[in-house]
Amino acid sequence: MDRMRAPFIVFEGADGVGKSTQAARLATRLETMGAPTLLTREPGGAPGAERLRALLVAGEADAWSPVAEALMMYAARAEHLRATINPARESGKIVICDRFSDSTRAYQGAAGAVSSDFIDALDCEVVSADGPTLTIVLDLDEAAAAARVSGRGTGPGAGETRFESKGLEFQRAVRAAFRKIAADAPATHMLVDASASAYVIEEEIAARVDPLIAAWRESDG
């Protein structure tokens, strides 16, 4: 762990697995524990990044090629890190983010067939040592996740369905990619069964996060 900065915790997974819910629950838990916390999202989280989000998450499924998507995702990520994430961590705020680089690897890489070398080069240039302390991957059957997405109604983000509209096979490839990413890096990733109740998931996540926060607080004096 980077002893000089606050932890950076990311929630990943396909659409409809409950990332936003669990990210918000963890943020509330940490604030209750007296740990200053910033909850943010990708693409977005900074003014320039939010403008790119509007281009990426709405509209026709084929509006952008996977390569163009990857480039825009990393352009948004660069602004997010510069304007929001890094300043918060340096000021002692724990950052919790809904999606980060692993989403690009899953959506544009595995499902979109953009080469891993290309994405790795972007990540090295943009993220480098500023990556997550812990990534929590929520995993759910594609059909169950799709049913959750279809039941969202007309609330905030209801029109942000561009990636969901790419179809079940695309979502299946995304899920498989996230599972592999988590399996390949157990020291920094946690795979969670998202079919359980929200409370059970929250407690499972807390069992991994609480010791991490305690160790950071101890090291921070």
C-alpha cells in the first residue's frame, strides 16, 4: 500500500451487478467510521471527464469503435486522476470509484477486441502508479444482470444504455474478462458473488476493506 496517500478502492463488474449500490454503502460505512471518503465514478468524476461520459454511454451501440472508446476512456481517466482522485488521496480522503481501468480491459479489450498491448500502453502512460489499492469485482449471471438493468425505469442514468445495448454475448464476454482479471490478481482484487443480498455483500466487502483501512490509519500515524 502507498503509505503516503489514502487508499483507492474500485468497484468493477458488468452492468447490473450492483456496483453503485455497494460503492455507496461502503462510502457511508467509512464515513460513519470517521474516515473522510470521496465517492466518484467512471467515465466521469471531473468536468472534462463528465463531458466525455456523455459521448460514451448514450446513443447507438456502434456510435464509436472500441479503439475510439478506449482512447476516450483514458482521456477521461487522465482528467479524473488529475482533478479529482489524486488530490483527494493526497489530502487524506479514501477514494471509492465505480469503475476504472479494468472496465476498459473488459469492455474495450476482451469484448471489443482491442489489443491488451494497446490498453497496457495507455494505462502505463495515464495511470502508472496511481492505480487502485483494491478492486472489488461483483459477479452475476448475465441474464440476471440484464433483468436488473431492464428494471431500472426512468431514474438518473436511465438513458445511459449504450453498452447494455451491445447484447448478451457482449455482456458474457465482459463477465468472463472480469472473472479472469480477478483470478489473475488475488492480492489486489476481490471477486464477490453479487447474487447474494445487498447486506451479505456489504459485510463480505467490509471484511476485506476494514483491515486495509486500519493498516493505512496505523501507518499514517
